[in-house]
Amino acid sequence: MNTEDHYRETHATWDSIAGPYEELFMDLPIYDQTYVQFCELLPHAKASVLELGCGPGNIARRLLEIHPDLDILATDVAQNMIDLARKNNPSIRTQLLDCRYLDSLSGSFDGVVCGFTIPYLAAEDVANLIAHCSRLLNPRGVLYLSFVPGSNDRSGFISGSTGQRTYFYYHDRETVKEQLIQNGFNRITEEEIIYERAGGAIETHLVVHAQKNTL
Ligand SMILES: C[S@@+](CC[C@H](N)C(=O)[O-])C[C@H]1O[C@@H](n2cnc3c(N)ncnc32)[C@H](O)[C@@H]1O
């Protein structure tokens, strides 16, 4: 099985588990403070925000609770996620988009949100995504990135309760940070969030806010 097969299976799984994901994660409050921080870094309450891997629109909904007039374009590779994101946030725009192919996107944004999407991207695609986010962001634009830090060697297929699999990538936090710096992000903050999985296993999640061209 090659990387392309991993992606194909992972994307099909996300499409078919969109409903259960919505049920479990639509109202999870543990990242709320990180969304407040993101909004504080935006230039104004009507800022333009691109979301990559929006899922059922859980983050968009939180952002709109903070600033109801944000102009959000939410994207995901799974059509069922897009449908839920639109149902849950009637004011946003949506687009079916594989974030490995951001060269197809034009325009510019004040913020990009990428919540737990890079765990489904190989390291070289993460590097590419960061470069595109830098291109798509306005001066002083802010990127929100969350992932599970760890050695790339631990990456592999994981199965959920339905038995369907996703290929899960761990990413090295220092490598991600270096890529951000190389792409013009010079104000970077990190926050660790402790997450307890169903069954009791504890995971450390990393939320990064990275801003471009600040003095
Ligand atoms: C763990 S969920 C995160 C959803 C939401 N952002 C959150 O933080 O709860 C991962 C999402 O990334 C999407 N995804 C995975 N690979 C993607 C890709 N290559 N391009 C766009 N979306 C992708 C999945 O369909 C899924 O909706």
C-alpha cells in the first residue's frame, strides 16, 4: 500500500464517519481558549478566515460565537463534513477541497484555521501546506495549527469503533516550528492541551498560533 492508498482510505473513512464525529466533537469545550486567542490576533471582527479540514463546522461555530460577522470559507476533503459544516453554520461559505492542493485557491485571508487536519497529512504535505498558508495570508495574518506532537515513525493506521481506518501522522514539533519560521511566521506560541481518549488513555495535543511579519 502506498501513501496515495493511505490518503484514499483515510478520506473515505472521514466521509463515512462525519455524523458520529459531529456527535462526539461538536461541543467539546477543551480548545475554547485557543479559539479566543486566535480571534484576538485577527485585525477586526469581520476578518476573513480560511478553514482547512473544517469537519462538521465545530471550530467555525465557536469562532462565530466570538465574532458573528467573521467571513469564513470552510473547506474539507469530505463532502459529508462540508454538508454538516454548512448546516451548523448557515452564514459561512464552504468548498470541497483537499488541502494538499492549495495552489488551486486564490485570494487572501486574515486568518487560516487548521484544526487537527495535519495528523492526516504526510510530512512533505505539511511543509507544502505551511508554505501555501503563508502565501494566502495577509501581512500579520495568523495561522492556527493543531496536531499531536511525536516522532514520525509512530505514524500508521488507527481504527475507530466502527472498524474503519485512518492513517494518522505524528509530527515533530520542532520541525513544524522551523517550517513556520522559514515561511515568514515570526511570532509563534504553543499551548499543550491534555486530552483523555475514550478508554482513559492520555494524549498531549499541541495548538500553535503563528503570525506573519510582526515586528
Ligand atoms: C480530526 S477532524 C478535525 C475536524 C475539526 N477541524 C476539528 O478540529 O474538530 C479532521 C478533518 O480533516 C479532514 N481532512 C483530512 N484530510 C484532509 C485533506 N487532505 N484535505 C482537507 N481535509 C482533510 C477530515 O475530513 C476531517 O473533517
